Amino acid sequence: MFENLQDKLDRAFKVLKGQGSITEINVAETMKEIRKALLDADVNYKTAKSFTDEVKEKALGANVLTAVSPGQLLTKIMNDELAALMGGEVTELDLKTNPTIILIAGLNGAGKTTFTGKLANFLKNKGKKPLLVAGDVYRPAAVDQLQILGEQIGVPVYANTASKDPVGIALEGIAEGKKQQNNVIIIDTAGRLAIDEQMMDEIAAVKESTKPHEILFVVDAMTGQDAVNTAKAFNDRLDFTGVVLTKLDGDTRGGAALSIKSVVNKPIKFIGTGEKMEALDVFYPERMASRILGMGDVVSLVERAQQQFDEKEAAELQKKIRKNKFDFNDFYNQIQQIKKMGNMKDLMGMIPGVGKMMKNVDIEDDAFKNVEAIIQSMTKYERENPDSIQQSRRLRIAKGSGNKIEEVTKLIKQFEDMRKVMKQFSNPAAAARMMKNMPKMPQGRM
């Protein structure tokens, strides 16, 4: 996501590199490149123009400190303005009412039903007790899909396959939720086109009868500027409370994320970053601005890790590391936790500087496939006792996992090295000594 925009913004900033001061000429040249980059990313023209005009005005009015280059100053101004363009501050769901009714609307194929499941999972993990209501009476597989997702995440689903009345089903679902004491009721609806007047009237009727506290409009970020135009048409009828951008892990130019707030004046509340039920993030404009400019997003990375790693398990793991008892079972479990955090390229992009380094590197989602196959080919005894895996065992593991023996040996060596480092760093005094003895960076001019 945003890779092309990132590259073009980098090229635009190079105009100011080596410049001793910000002038109207070099800023105008940079702004021209930035405007082109935004338009190429499918950002609304009026939004791109007003954005660059605002950045130019602030850049020309800013004093460049001796310690800050013009390029660095413009990056700071760009970061602030991008965040403001996308909403400025995070806007969370209003969950004060019990039960909170959330209505999900959107186009056909935008990923509405999948998002509905993800949102239920997200809220369940926050301590809520959600109920899903299957209100799509047109798509044959929609009810089945929602029931499968509900079973997968352990959330109940209300469905009435005998009815073709979405208003009636929504009201029945709310009544069931109140009866079962669910404090959040999420109503999935049929995908529709903004130009389909009958379908638009129908969802307006659902809204009128259910009186939802939140109406989330789900839009496929890969549709770019079309997504923004559609959002405007829906907002005129529904006056929704927030936008959800799905498929941000795809080959999207990012125009929807940058334009939608300024066009419909409604906040982006969530972004979908993959197919897994955990691949849903609250939208933070400041963090997204940093990622667009290639500065990473460590806060989101840490939050994703915290969601997947249990404190009690982490404490037990630390004890095992200190006693040098960390084994292949533990290693395998850690891999599964990392995989739940999202696709690897997306995670790398959250580390400052690494995103730019990795942009031309193809990191597959199944990057751990060979490692998992090797560990799964070990016996229970071998996984618990890594030191027992000698040559004959390695040969059997290689055959069982479909790898060469060199690959098995390499993994075991890497595992041993990692175990040594982990043991040293689990002891604060030893870790401090290691840091002290590390070679210092040579002093000199860069």
C-alpha cells in the first residue's frame, strides 16, 4: 500500500536536498511534484490542490532552524498536513449505549460481510458480547458466510432464512440480542449500488426502523476515486458515522484513504489489512501519515504484538529462556503468534526505514512454510530436546519435510544461535555487558 506514492514523494523531496533555504521557487517545484504524486495515487483533484496549497503556505511561512534542513522541515509539514487531511485524530466507535446497534452498509464485493465478522472479533477481544445479524437476503451464500465466520470467532449469529424482509430480520435480531443480553448488535446488510434507488430506499428503511448508534460504510480501497464518489452518494442518503477501508493490503494507490475525509467529512474508523479475522486496525491518521512518508509505525506494530501475546505465557517463556529450556515447540508457537499479526511485508513496513529497504523484496505470506514443515517433521522428543538432533535424525527430518539436509542443519544452527542470544538478554547484567562491549561506531563526518 502507498508504495508508488512513497517513491514519488521521495523524488519530490529530493528537489530540496542540498538547498540552504526554502524559497518560493524550490517549494513551488516540490509542490508541483507532490501534486502529481497525489493525482497519480488517485486522490481527488480539489483535495490534492488545496492540500499542496496549504503545505506551500506553511513551508514559506516557516523558519528553517540551523539543525533542520529544508527537506526535513517540509517532511514534518507534510506529515502534519497528511494526518489532518485524513481526519487529524482517531475517531473510535460510540459504544456507550447498551445495546449498541451498528449497521454495516456498502457496495457489492467491498468485503462487508468479512468486515462484519472482523468487527465482532475485535469487539469480543475488547470484552464486549456481540451478536451478528444476517440481514443480506439477496446473496445466497451471505448467511452461510456470516455463520461460518461467527463459528470461527465464537460469536452467535441471528439468521432467518425463511424471510426476505431485511427490516423485519434486523428488528428480530435486535430483539434476540436484547433477550440474550448482547451489548453490541452488528447488522450485516446486502451490498448495493448507489444508482439502485430501490435498494437505497431499502437500507434507508432499515436505518429508520433500527435507529443504529453507528452506521459504518465499507468501501474497497482498491477502487480509488470511485470509492470516494460512492461514499458521497451513500452519505447523502444514510448520513453514516464512519468509513471502513478494506483491502489496504492489496495493490492500492491510496487515493481513497487520502480523499474520503475531505469529500464526505466523515472519519475513517477502521482499515482492513488482510483476510484473517485479526487483520483489522483502528485508523490512526498520524500513524498512517508516517507510513506514507516511509517513517514506519512502531506503535501499531507493538499494539498488534500485544494483542497476540499473552502476558502469562510470556512470563513462562522468559523462565524457560533463562533456564535454557526454550525448545522447538516454543519456537513454533512464536511463529504462529507472529503470523496472526498480519502479512510480513505489512509488518516490515511498520519499522522505520525498513519499509523502503523492503519495497522491492517479495515477502510471501507463507515465508515460514519451510521452517514449519521442518519442525512438524520432528518427533515430540526432538522438539523438546533440540540438542538430540544429530545427523541421522536430521536426514529423516529432511526427507519428512521435503527439504535438503543442509536446510535442516541451517535451521538448527540458527535456532541454537538465537537461543544463546535470548539467554544472554534475559539476564539484565549480561545484556548490559554485551552492549558495553559492542564495537562503537567510528566518529567522523557522514
